[in-house]
Amino acid sequence: MNPQVYVAKQHLYKYRQALLRTLREVTARDITLPSIFEPAMSYTDSWHEVGELALLVWQLSALASDRFDAHPQWEAVANETMRFLAEHCAGCGKRLDVLAVRFCPDCLTTLDAPLRYALQDSEVARQIAAYLADQNPTNGEDDA
């Protein structure tokens, strides 16, 4: 495995574990998922899975606000995860210069086009764009 991708997967793993721990502490349910270090799971799949976990935390917080309010760190965990996803390429984990872009220039040309389009149109990508707009309201939506 490429060392840069491995390091990026380690960061994703850290956020994934924090999200799973938050869900377990708030809901008292264990969510078991295969490791993102499985050889068959690409960095792109891992990036998307971690984004979906962050969205799940936000969705559940709206449904069970009392339980989430009793766990004050849930919001920081979800927000930090979304910030990390916004700052890193979904294809290789390289840090991005422009937060509104999901892929670095290399991945834009090397990633399979259907996968790239599916990821760009995913709910995770839309919510990251909304998160960035909320964090920096002076930028127009054209930047997303």
C-alpha cells in the first residue's frame, strides 16, 4: 500500500473510531463494521464510509436530542470529521488547497469517472459542501 494512502487511512480510522464510540455511548448499541484496512476497501470507500457515519451521528442527534445533549462531544466529533473530509482528497487522502474540491488534480485524472461522479453527487459530498458554506458564509455556492 502506498505510504501516503496508509497514513491517510490511519487518520480516517481515528475519526471512524471516534464516531463509532460516540454512537455506542449515546445509543448503547454496538455497530460492527469491517476494518477500513481490509485490502478490498479502497481509501475512497473508507472516505465515503466515514462521511456516512458522521451524517448518521447528525441525523440521530436530531431524532434523539436529549441523549445526544447528554453526550456533549458528539458535535465536535462529527464536525471535526467533516472538516477532515473537506480538507483531504477523497481519492488519495492528500491535503487539498481548496476545500470545495473533493479530489486532487492527480485523482481527477486517474480515478474511474463513474466512481468520481458518484462520489461527487453523494449525500456526503453535498453535506460537506453545506458544512463548508456554513463555516464560511462569505463564499458563494459557485465555489462548491
